[in-house]
Amino acid sequence: MAKRCDLCGRGSTKDASRSHSNIKTIKRQHVNLQSKRIDGKKAKVCTKCLKTMVKTR
């Protein structure tokens, strides 16, 4: 199952952790997904979309 928002398509991004000696370690920053029922269907929605949905109601 992909870690991607069903509404906007937002997914994870790559970032780098840097040690004291400036060695780069690649890490993933995942999107904050929540399971919600939208129009009777279960969907994985990011919190940014949830805030927008609440604001536009």
C-alpha cells in the first residue's frame, strides 16, 4: 500500500540527516495520513487536506 494521499496525491519526500562529521544519511519523511470516510468510502487523507476540508465547510 502506497503512503500517498488519495485526494491530493502528496507522498513521502527524501531528506538527509547530517552527522557531526557531515556524513549524509538519506531518510524518508512520510506524509501524515489518516483513514477517513469520505462519501461512504474509506480513504487515506493527509492532515493538510483534512484541515482544508474543515475550513471550506
